[in-house]
Amino acid sequence: MSPLNFPRRHLFIYVLVLLTVNLAVFLPSMRGDFLWDDKYFISENPNIQGSNFLETFLVSPFGGFSGLDENSARMDRIMQFYRPLTSLSYWLDFKVWGLNPAAFHLTNIVLHLANSVLLFFILLSLGISVAPAFSSALLFSVFPLHFENVAWISGRTDLLSFLFAALSVWFFVKFLDRRGGLYLGLSSLFFLLSLLSKENAILLPVIFGLVFLRKGFDAKKAVLLILPYGAALAVWFVLRRIASGPGGLEYSGRTLFDFLAAVGFYTAKIVFPFRLSVTINPVPVFKNIFYQISGVLLTAFFLVALFQSVKKKTKEAPAFQAFSGYFLFLLPSVAAIFSASTISLLAWRFLYLASAVFLASLAVVLFKALRPKAVPFFFLIPILLLYGTAVYPKNELYGKEEMAFWQSLKNIEREDVLARFNIGIKGLPQDERKCLAILNQLLEDREQPLYPMLRVRIYEELAAYYTGVKKFDRAEYYFNEIFKIQSSHSLVFYFNYSYFLALTGKAPEGEKIIKEILKSFPQNHFVLTRAARFFLLIKDYAKAAEFYSKDYTLFRNKQSLVLLRELEPFLKK
């Protein structure tokens, strides 16, 4: 049944139920603040808050630019992630609501609701009856693995990518029904918009190609019909190349066994999405022989399904097509482990798209296998309740302030190294001994894929912490350790070291470092504000005001304006 032919009164009721369920489950997250990557992408991002965002967002890496000088642009292009429509959505939120995190959270909830409704419509348009189609949308609404996508503002990438991918599927189905070129063009356009949000739907045209072959199109015609999607892919690639530069993706060192383990792990968790950590520690996953064997079997079955899904006389072709779609949606998220740019090797948010195929298949199978029609609800209602009780506490967790969020993560061994790093660093002022034990444990785990980067970051943060609490001997020890590890250092390190020098009576040495950085990055938001902070430490308020003023002139951000106003009484003395 097409949604266009669906009784409007009934349609309103179904959408109202989905709205009620989504709000009931995810509203607790609205109490939360900007957390973790949210600060980099939104609350401390000069690009979002600047005046020329619309001029640059399509040719900027995800997160935007940090400065207007050549060295800043070169440094920004190191970022391999390109998601301009996600940045655009953050900018729109900021323009309407300012830096109100509740509004950003609400946008995520609305996007998830829209995706649930779209899933319902698509399944109806595919000829699936109302009961399994609506059950799929309900299951999707409260699926436990979606907490990170909806409750964490930075999880929005998958929400937007799904929204446009779903619209691409919607118009693709319209094209199959009516053979109108406009529908194919719109489907290709929304595929491009999906890529511009996040690239996890990149294999969607492969699924469309399988459908064409299943429908009896000859190979030549199928290829011609896929060409608009190829054009969309080419446009995305060119824009991404402009934003990120010519640098290629570096290999992370992950192996085929890691890939197979990730496939097995993700599938196991989609089938049984309970007892979830907030993040995922990848090391035990990659070592797990059960997940590796499961990955082998699933990959082998995918190859069989790929072949069987295009055979015209195979009654089971829809099931094979569903599994092929699931695997093709899963594949980009799993393949991400091979990129050195990937910080979170495994994450629940990566499964948003693949989970929709699984949940739709689950509902359809239950309604086909069980009779009479009321019987499937005896299975679906307990599943819905289990899903809801599993996802609700996670949304409450993301509804806390930052410090309370990190302190609420109890079983930290199950979390990834970045979460444990944040727990250790953020908690130092409250319980230094406990947090040092956490950080030392990270330093002892040399098998972690991110160990080299993590060791330097821990030393940098400890050096900054001990500088701040004026335990200068401890701070000096960690600065010296960093000097031993590597000869070149991050801007964060150089600024922290200059602050250390300022507070230990060596301000001229620190100022020399500041001037060298300013020479290389004269129009960089991070550099200007950190330079201003240095001059605040040595009580040169005129210099501090000069740099805050320059930063505000270039980037028009509220933080620098507020600090300028706070400096006015000191400048009058």
C-alpha cells in the first residue's frame, strides 16, 4: 500500500505514535551539554560561528577551517572527513538557537523521528503490509544501538546520511513503478546529499543495480541507469578532494582477521543489542575467535546471497536481497578500520543504516512465519519493551553535564581508549590518584592501535594539568618525556609549554615560542586565542586584548567578544 493512498486519519495516528515513542525515549538527552567532539564541531568551532560559513562549507573538511592563512589551510586539509551537510545543519541550529545544546539535541530527535517515518513509508511502498511496516519503524525508533546517533549531538552524521539515503530509496521505488526519469534524477540527487552528510551509504547504487538485474533489465541498461549515481559519486569525490587536498588515505595496519571480527561483532550486537558499553574497546573484539569465525561465515553467505539475489526464478531472492543490502550497508563502517584517520575503530553509531534492514527483515519474518496475525505481537511487544528499557538509561546518561557523564561510566574496561582517556583527564582535579591509575593502565597497553598518539596526548594533558595546579616539577617531567619521544610537536604542546615557562619565571622564552607560532599561523583562531591566554598569564592585558580583538574581527565568535569585555576594566587601570 502506498502512503499516498493510505487513509490520512490512520497515517496521522501512526506518525503520532512514532512521535510519542521517540520523545518518551530520547527527551532525557536534551538536558545534556556539548560533549566530547561536540566542542570541536560546534561550541568551539570558529567556522560555525563565523560570518562566511556559507561561502566555505562545501569546500571545507568536516569541522571547517581553523584559520585563514596558508599554513592553517594546509593543516586543515590533513583532516580526511568531509561532511558539509552535517556542518550546515549545525550552522542552522546555531543561527536559530545560538549555542543552546538542548536545541541541537532536539534536532537529532526530530531527524530520528523523520527517519522512522520514512522507513515506514518505504516499506509500505515496497508492498509490505501495514503491521510489519509499522512494527519495523517502532523497533527502529527504540533500537538500543541508536542511542549514540540520537543522544550525542555529534552522532548526527548518520541521521542525516540515513535521511537522504532513505529519500533516495523512496524515489528509486517510484522510478521502478512509473519509469519516470525525474524520479531517477531525484534519487541520484538524494544519494549525493547522503554522501555529503556521511559516506556510509556509498554502496547504495550497488543495491540498486542488483534490483535492476532482478527485475530483468539487461546488464547494459542496468549500467546506464546507474550512471546518474556514478555522476553523483564523482561530484562528491571532486568536492571532497578540494576540501581535503590530494593526500591519500593512510593504512592503519589492521588485518583481514580484524575485518572479519568486526563483521561478526557488529552482526552479533545487532541481533542481541543489550548490555552495551557507551563506546567499544576494539582490542578484545579483534582477538575474539568467535567473531572471526562468524565474520567468515557471514562474508561467505554474502557472496552466495549476492549471486542468488539476481536469479529470476529464486523464490528466496527477496531474503537474499535483504541480506545483501544489510552487508553492503555494513561494509563501509567495517572497512573504516583500515583507515589511519579513523579514531573510533568500532562504534555503535556506525550501525544505524544496517540496523534498518535487519529490523525490517525481523518484523516481516515474524508476520509471515506466525499465524494468526495477532501472534507476532506477542513477540514484538516484549522486544519493544526490552529495547526501550535498554536505550532509555543511555539517553539519560547523555543528558548529564560533562563531568557527571564521565564519572557515570563505571565499567571502563569495556570502553575504548578515548573514553578512558577522557575519564582519566577530566577526573584529575577530583581524584588524582584514581585517574593516574587509569592513565597509567592506558600507557601499559601497547597493543592498542592508537597507542603512539595516545601516549603523547596523555603526557601533554598531564603536563598541562600539573602546570595549572602549580606542581611545576611534575609538569617539567612530562614536558621532558614528550621532548624525548618526538622532535616535532603539536600546537597544543607548544602553547602548554609556553604557559609553563610563563608561570616558572621564564616568560621571555615563552613569548619567543608564541611569536614563532604567530609568524606561521597569523590568522588562526586557535593560535590567536591561545596567544591571548599567554599574555593574560603574564598580565599583559593590552596584548591579550589585541589578540582577542583580532580573533573576533576575523571569526566573529561570541567567546572572544565576551573576553574582550571582561578585559576592559584592566585596560583602564
